[in-house]
Amino acid sequence: MLTSNFSKHIFWSYDDNVDLDDGIIIKQVATYGEINDLIKLSSLYPKKTIINTLQSVKNDKRVNFLIKVLL
């Protein structure tokens, strides 16, 4: 998926409009995204895909919140 779908600050270390793996997109948006980015993420990916991807970063308090409350 292209990074241009989300806020620029989430992918500051990548080239503009780069096509990244879905797992990287989900982790970056969940960790650094704003609420509008999270809403967009949930409309682009199935809930199960997001949760399965975020299981690997479950130590992060923000990610735990997203899994338990928003998803």
C-alpha cells in the first residue's frame, strides 16, 4: 500500500509515496497515526488482519489500547 494514504509524519523515514508491506503500514499507523489515520486504516484492512499484525507489538500501550477499545 502507498504511504500517501496517511499523514506524512508517520512515514518520515521512507521515500515519499513508497509502496510498503501491509504489516509495516499497519504497525506504523497504529503506533504514530492520528485518529483520522486509524479510521482510514480500519476502512482499508479487515479488523482481523490489523489485530493479527499488531500482536507482535503488543508491548506498546497505545497498541494495546487500539486492540482493546477501538478494534
